[in-house]
Amino acid sequence: MLVWLAFEAAYQTRGLLPLANDFYFLLPVKILLLLLAALCYWGTALWFGDYEAFEGSSRRDVLKRTFRQAALAPALLVLAQFAFRLDMSRLFLALFGGFAMLALLAFRWNAAPILGWYRQRFGVERYLWIVGTGDGARRVAGLVEDAAAYGLRLSGFLDVTPAVTAIQLRREYPVHALAELPELLRRHVIDEVLFAVPSEQLTELEETFLLCDEEGVRSRVAVDFFPHIHSEVYLERLGEAPMLTFSGAPHDEVRLLIKRSIDVTLAAISLVAVSPIMAAVALLVRMTTPGPVLFRQERCGLNGRRFVLFKFRSMVADAESRKAALAALNERELVFKIKNDPRLTPVGRWLRKFSIDEWPQLWNVLRGDMSLVGPRPAVPEEVEQYKRWQRRRLRMRPGLTCLWVVEGRDAVDFERWMALDMQYIDTWSLALDWKIILRTIPQVVSGKGAH
């Protein structure tokens, strides 16, 4: 959008200047140039890895990268005009490059507080633990602290045999034994584990890498001790420190942003479209059974974050207190599920059959707690009993529907359910999301597989 605004500003400025030659583009040509300009700027930044480098970068580094982008992108646009036989004013191109650079610099220099504000209010701060307590680990910790405005939060340090109990930087951070990591993963929100140890120690941390891989925790390795970086290695940078990244879940931020945009758009449209029906359902629940219209329950979201899930109440008001008495009838290994649950109300049974009780979760989608497609959010008590490999399903934002729904909903056993969630995480794409959404509609409308 900034590139397009810069294009329009340069176009209008050049048109207003009292020069000898008239300047204008026909509408089809202007649209073509706008698309080419966006591709040139975006492609240049992708080629040089600029989008991965801005987080935690100094203003000088941002200036250097933006100047390179603002110089090369118009040059590519010049080449494109020869390919498409277009005629562009050199003054217009100079104005365009200058305006684009100023706009991009103004945005990027102020992106940290904007992003920090967003992450603080919408729960997307990232919590990191650093493995290592030496000088290198402390230096990397300082870089994490420098990137605090982007939402990075250092939780503490891990070491094989800690010599200290805390490390003082800008504030004091706890130091735990590396053997405590499984328990820390279970008890705390941990988005990433960052390894900042000498190269000779990496081979001793094989079990720790395996633990992070099995749980789906993104792990990074500070590889500034390597003289060369292989071009096929998945490499990121935190300021000046290079990081090898191993991700057990989708990490492409552009595609995930598109997924989030689709979630917000479809959830908003759906809420508006079904609001009259939801009002009628709420009235029906209120009139037929005593108790609240909505059922609220704490669930585990992305990387174990807790949130309150909303549903239309389909059971009697004291359903939770009666759960223990019905434990012997449970048909699942971890999830509490009874085919003909006696706690269901007549209206609730109908709501569940067609998944109407789930409609209030569209609000959870809008809030960012959930996605339209993703593993179903589990209650904390279930997560406590997960096997290590099953915990990786927490590394994807939970959703309203997923592969297990289109495979048979409640007819799918627990192990198959978990395996389908892993399959979704491992093969995720935007096309797969659309396929699941389209297959969910007839599955839900028919009421098949619902208990």
C-alpha cells in the first residue's frame, strides 16, 4: 500500500509540474504499472531477505536495506517498461523512488512500537528461553531484550549444570537446569527455545533438540561460530546474530497472514449472516432450560495460551459437576465423550447434531484465539495427559474444523484424531484450508458423525 501511495503521489506531482511535455497514463497502463511496481518492491525485498531482517535491526541497517530496495525496484521497473514497450518520465521514476523510500523508512522506523502495541493487546507476544549461560548466550539475550518492542520476551536461561541461579541483564532472569525443560514446557507458555552454546556442545544436546522437535517447539541455534552458511539451510537473523531455525509447525508469516485475513473476513461475514438465527437460538435455550445461554470454558490455544471458549449451552446448567459421576461411561482415552450423554438437553442435542452450538466461536476467531481451520482446542486437563508427540498439536492455532471433522467427526477415535491433526500441521496449505472448509459444510448440514 505504501508503494502504491508513493506511486500515486509521484504521478500527481509530476502531472502538476509546469513542464513542456504532458504527462499521464491510460487506465490499463496505470494498473499494469501499479502491479509491476508492487512486484518489483516485494520481489527485491524477498530476494535480499529484508523481511526477515527488520526485526531487531538498527535504524542504520533499515536505512541501508530500504535504500537498496528503493534503488533497485525502480531500476527493475525501467527494464519492465522496455519489455512492455511503455514510456515513462524519468522525473516520475525519480519522484516515485524518493517517495517510496521515505514512506517505507517512516513505516519501518516506527514498526516496532506499532507491532509491540498489537502483540501486547492481542496476545501474540513470543516467549523465549535461551540454552546457555556463557558470553555468547548473554549477548544473544541482549539482542532479545533490544527486540522487546517487537513482542519478544526472554523468560530465562537453561544450562546443563547451572553455576548460578539467576543472570542479571536489564532485569534478572532465572537459570534452570536443562533437565527441567520438559516440565517447563508443560507448565509455561514457551514459543521458542534458542540455543546459544559453543559448537562442541551441540552434539551433547541431541535429546533436547529431539524434545523440542517432538513437542513442535520452534528452536533456533546461534550459528555465528560457523565460518560459512549453506544456502539451503533455513536461516534467520536476530539483529546481527544468525539463527538456524527448526519449526515443527507452519512458519511462513506471509501465508499465515493470509490465513488470518481469511479468518477475520469469513468470521465477520458469517456472524452478520447468522446473527438472526443465533438470536433465535439464544432465546430458545433461555426459554427451554434454566441457566446461562452461553457456555464458557477455558481452553488451550496456540502454544498453550489459555483463552475462554464460547458455545451455546447444550447441556444442563450443572453438567460440569455431574461429569465425575459419569466417568465410567466415557468412550475416549483422554477426551470426555459419551454417545448418548444424559446431560444433553433436547434443544442441545439438536444444536450439537448440526454444530450450531459452535457458532459463538466465530467471535473467538475474530479475537484471534482460534482460526476457522485447525486442531480443536483442548481443555487444560486433557493437555496435561498428552503424550509428548501429541503436544505438537498446540503449535497451530486451534480451529472450528479440521481433518477429523471431514473424516467422521465424533466417529473418529482419539488416536486417529490426533494423527489427523499432525497430518494437517505437516501438510498445511491455504488450499488445504479451503478444501476442509468446503468439505465441512455438507458434513455439518447432514449431521453425520455427531454424538
